[in-house]
Amino acid sequence: MKDAIRVRELKKSYGSHVVLKDLDFQIEKGEIFALLGANGAGKTTTLECIEGLRKYDSGAITVNGKMGIQLQSSSLPAHIKPMEAVKLFAKWNKTKIDDTMLDGLGIKEMEKKQYIQLSTGQKRRLHLALALIGNPDVIFLDEPTAGLDVEGRLSLHEQIRKIKSHGKTIVLASHDMAEVETLCDRIAILNNGNIAFCGTVSELTDRVGRKYFIHIKTQQGDNTFETDNIEDTLISLLGELKQKKIHVLDIKVDRGTLEQHFIEMARREAE
């Protein structure tokens, strides 16, 4: 499969502070790819270099196709109307307006409102529509569901999947680990200016192990136990509680999240 984006030996420093150290990775055409990293890991710098918003010191970046970018801090004039913004962006891009895309994102439903009157979810959908004007091949989404309620997130997730189904490549930056697990084909984790991991979520869990959390509620309170073996841990805990004649009110088992795997990988890298 042809690469949509290829990054080779990318270096970037701010004065004496080295942010990116010979970064190497590629993003395949038609996949949803997430770039993750703690604050200061170089995630934002990497994305801005790829998007052409920031100069880098050395290396090579190749983007095969036209880009559409939705920035996390995007904003528009307070009194502009959604369709006015759409027409303006279409004129800048010298392209026709895709009514099907606008209908899918519900833009026409808010055409009488001014930007200042839109809800957070409506603004996110409008920013996504503006990023899609010009029919880009590669779309960058920076925290696309930040500030949305559950219904708003699910709605936007559905739109992102529809975009992918049309063969588009999506590069996602998100702090919502559940969102990344749900949407992404592959992820890359940046740590200290290097790629600590690049692959699928299942490959990450295979590498750092599967973590489970057993939540037990008793008359004496709630307790949580971390384990990689549910059976043995649960049998041991229940046996101990029975011996102490402590009555169990409820038991819940959670699978470890991508965030927990990320923390574990960062800890191992530090060691």
C-alpha cells in the first residue's frame, strides 16, 4: 500500500533543547493513525512539521496528496454564519461545495445561526467541514471531540469512519484514549523525542502485557486490585474475603486501557 505520509530522520530543536531525534515512521493510505505522547514528548511539533506550519532542522517529510487540517484551537469571526464560512473556504480552495458532506455533518441545519451562537459540538462539526472542503486526501484532526458530550463524540466518530470509508487518510491527535482505541488502525507513541512504539493497539498490549483491574465492593468499602491473571487473583481475593467473613456486595473487572499501557511503556523507557 502506498504511503500517505513518510517521515525520515526528522530533527527539530528549540535552541539547545532537542525535541525530535531522527524521527522515522510512515502512515499508510486509507488508515486512521494516531500520534500520541505526553506533554513535551514532541507530538505537536511533529504534527506541525508535517502540516507545514513549523520549520524543522533536518530530515525529510513526504505527503502524498492534498491536506485538510482541523486545529484544536480553530475559531472564526463571532458573527459569521456557517454557510458564509463554507462558501468563503470553497472560494479560497477554488472548489465546489459538497452538499452531501455538509448534510452528513448537519451544517445546513445551523445555517441561520452565527458562529458565536453555535454549541461546542456544532463548532467542531463546522471546523471538520471546513477541513474537508477541497476534497483532501489526508486529514489532520487535533483533539476533534474535546469538550463534546457522549452523544456528540459518538456522532463525530461516525463521521470520521465515513470519511475513512471514502479512502481518506486521517491523522488523529487525541488525549481520549478510548477514542484512539475505538477509531485507529495504528498508533505511534512519542517519548523523549523518539518513537517508543508504532503498531496496532493489540500489538501494544502484547508488548507491554495485558492489565486488568478488579473492583470489589464490600460492606467495609471499595478496593481495586491490578493483575494480569484474572482467574488466580479473583480466586485468591474471594478466598481471603470468605476466610475473613467479609460479605462481597459487587465485583467488576475492567480491561486495562491504552492510557495505562502508555504509562507502563513510558516507565519502562525511562528505566
